[in-house]
Amino acid sequence: MHPINLRNIVFSACFTLFASLAHATPVMEVRLESLLAKAGELKKDLNLNANQQLLWQQTESKLSSMLHQRDVRRNRMQTELELRLEQNNIEMRDLNPHIEQEEQTTVQENKQMRELVLTMNDALDDKQRQALQMFINASLRTTADAGKARRPDNGEAPQRKSGMGRQREGAGGGGKF
């Protein structure tokens, strides 16, 4: 195959993928947990060989472990911050380094998780990669449709009534991917 033809095919595939994402969940809002929950059905569709199955299991195990460690760490941080906030005359700026550290840790973990998934992608053949691409696209659309169902008719995000509220996932989002 000529390099120009391959380049055109890759460009077309990327354009199609990004064009299809225009009305889907923003890619920066993708949650790894939601993709992992659906991974079983994808694994069946991919018809993995023995080596791919081993890599899949290792990847899935590492991703699950990383997400579990993140949850434990964030729950511990949440508890510690709540205890400190119950004290009188706490200096709010003293809490910031803990939050910044969690954000930095999350950024590094997200990079590691993406690399694990990309390594798995590298082990797939072209047909399997196409199936993976379709799976991710469908997952993004499903998540986007569910998000639209929770929004008011005008398409805007619901407004908070008052107060600062609590972030359930902690700093830096959940298992953003």
C-alpha cells in the first residue's frame, strides 16, 4: 500500500471518529468505570487469541486495582479533610496542598491507564480494533444520551440551588480516562 493511501485512510478514520463524537459525551468526561463495566461484552465480540486474552486479563486487573487504590486514597483524604474542617479556626489554605497532590496523582494515573489501554489496542488486529472503536463510540453515545435525559428541555445543565456542595469523586474527577 502506498503511504499516501494509508495516510488518507487514517485521516478518514480519524475524521469519522471525531465527527461522530460531535454530539456524544466529551472525551474528557469519559469514565473508565463505565467502560470497564461493559468490557465483558466487548471481550466476547473481539474473539481474542490466547496471548490477547492474557494481556486483556492483566490490563483489566491493573486498571481495576488502580481504580480501587484511587477510591481508597480519596475516601481517606475526604475523611481527613472533614475532620480538619470540624476544628475551630482552621486555615483553609492549609488544605490546598492535599487537594493539589491528589490532582497531580490523578493526572499521572490517567496517563498510566491510557497507556495500558493503548498497549492492549496495539495487540489487536485491524478487525478487532474496528470493533473496539465501534464499542467506544457506542459507549460515548449511550453516556451522552443518558446525560441529555437528565437535563432540562433547554439543554442546559441543571442549576445548583446554593452552597458549594461536595464533590463525590474528589479532586480531579473519578476514573476519567
